[in-house]
Amino acid sequence: MNRSEQCFLEACRVIPGGVNSPVRAFKGVGGTPIFFKKALGAYLWDVDDQHYIDYVGSWGPAILGHTHPAVLEALTQQMHHGLSFGAPTALETELACKVIDFFPAIEQIRFVSSGTEATLSAIRLARGFTKRNKILKFEGCYHGHGDSLLVKAGSGLLTLGVPTSAGIPSDFAKHTLTARFNDLAHVQQIFAEWGEDIAAIIIEPIAGNMNLVLPASGFLAGLRAICDQYQSVLIFDEVMTGFRVAKGGAQALYQIKADLTTLGKVLGGGLPVGAFGGRADIMAHLAPLGDVYQAGTLSGNPLAMRAGLTTLQLIEAQTDFYEQLASMSGQLTQGLVAEAKAAGVPLLADGVGGMFGFYFTELARIATYADVMQCDSVAFKAFFHGMLKQGVYLAPSAFEAGFLSIAHSAQDIEKTLTAASKVFKSL
């Protein structure tokens, strides 16, 4: 038994399932989760001293690579001034200004402690602003574990949502409508039936929680038009895409302005943080100005603010930052497809900015949750474990996007593709 297996057994005695977030348990791929002890740049080391090229990046935040020296220095300085005050700091305003500079659609912003908290708060705010009850989300998009959001489509074209987790009353779920990603006609049908009571559409503009699925041409613009027509709030969940696919996130990439935006991951520079922001007239409904209540003891934590601010400053200082990320993700995804083809393995792959996804499928295109569900998850499991043995750490799920950092090198990509060639041939 290796040290990771021992750690997992010990963890299972005191932590449900041995993990503090379900996907870490390796249930999607089988086997025992890896326990890590060190991260530096593009690399991870486990408790058995095995070394890996990391394509998880703490599920997105590590866009500069792990433990960037400038971020560590900024945190060290801040720690000597205090870890938490429970009171305002100038750092919060400084980071708010920086985020608003990155995202022109955000006029005001409020910091919280997680992406889940950000989406919950944005939805409550949208309901308070519109005085409506229902929200519309999309199959395959994940917005945190809030009661209104852990919902799947019902049994008919326009039926109300059904909870996907125990502990969620059906009365909560009935206010959540679910549409098909990239199916604008389906959204229009739902609004024709329920539009006068839909407070908001919430969407990952680039889906990253059903692997990577890009929006079809005109889809996001169509959602913007529908929200304008029905006076509903358009919420872009950019917890994953914000600061990762472009300087202004997916909104900048596709030239669509959301009314509210949720952020996290990269925003915290590796520390827990989230945020939601948008139009000033909507944000004015938040307490203490308005009647929509939201609060958090550690919101605006000075360590998270300092790490996030330093991260964004470093991104901004490098003029070709996103071009470099896009170039690397292109090399990786094109290389994976080429190696799979050489081995006779059907594979699609795509990337945008510092995100990528690949799918074991005969389909010519992946556009919906149903398409993703047709992919060969058995082949993915074999590929995942094969790559792990070759020293490459991928997301332990066929339904999660991968992440590159600016610390990844051409040599890392080359080593990854060499490993993939060997594994594809064994499938």
C-alpha cells in the first residue's frame, strides 16, 4: 500500500468519502485518489514523491502556475499586517477597480468567499431586482451546490425542474427551468410559456462542467436578446472562464454584455474567493443600500484580495499573456487529436484560452450535454490512468475541462503528447 492509499483510508474515517469535494474521490475514473504535498509552476508532487505535469491547476485558479514567487511575496507581506479584520480594507477597493477594468460590463462588484456563494447571491439579487421567482439554467452547466441550481430537466419539453440531490425540496426546484445548451429555440419556447416570471438566465458562456463545450454561433447573442425582450437578468457564470479565456472573460471573447457576472478561481490567486457584479442599478438593490440581503464574515479577506490583485497585475503586465495560453492549448489539443488518429482512436479536442477539453467520440461536433453523454467514458478512464502512470495529471472525470497555466512549457506539451501516444496505442 502506498502513502496515498494510506492517506485515503485515514481520511475516510473522519471525512465523508475521504474528500472535501466529491470529484476528488476518483469515483468517475476508479482507483484511489492521489494525495499531493507540493506544487510548483506546472508541476505537482504526491505524498509518494511521484512527479506530475498538472493540467488541473487547482480546478482553474493556477493560471500563473503554482506558488508564483510574486504572489508568495505579496502574501508574506500581507500576513505580517493581519490575516483578517472583518472590516473594510483599501485592498478590496483596489481589487474591485482592477476587476471592473478587466470587465466593462461590471460597474459595481461585491466579494464573497466562493463561486457557489457568488452564484447564489447573484440569483437572489436577480429575483429581488425583478420581483420574479423562476430562473432558467442549462443542462450540463454547474453553478455551485445551491438548492435552486442542483436541478435537472423534467420529463417534458417545458416541465419544471427536478432536484438532483437529496435534501432539496421539490418546491425549490419547481422555480428552476432547464434548457438545452446551444438550443436557442428551446429557450424561446420556455420563455413563451414562463417569460413573465423568469427573473434570470444563468449560464456558463463556455461550459466547463460537462467537459468543454463552446457556445454555437449566435447562441449567447440570442440569450441577450431574449433577456432584453422579457426584462430578465442575464447572468454569466464566469467563475471558470473569467480571467482565463480572455482579459474580459467570455464576454470579451464573444462581445456579449451580461447584466450580472459571477467570478472566482483565478480571481483569488489560489486562495478561496468569489465575486458577483454588474449593472449599478441592479447592484444598488443589495444591502445596505437595498432590500436584498447578503453578507459574509470573511468576504474581502485581505490575503485573498492581495493574492488576487497580484495575480491580475501579473496577467496585465504581459501583453501577449492570453495569446500564449491559446497557443499552448492549441498545440495540446491538436497534438492529442493527431496522436489518437495515428493510434486509430476516435477523439475530438478543443481549447480556448487556458481551457481545453477532449472527448472519446465518433461525433463530428460536441454541442450539447446529450452529445457529451454519448462519449466513451470507459476509454477516458483507461486513458486517465495510463497518463497518470506516465506522470501526467488530468481531471479525474470525463466531464471536467482541463486547464493550462502560463508556467507550462513547450517541453511539457511535448512530454504530454509523447505520453498520450503510448497510452492511445494501449487502448
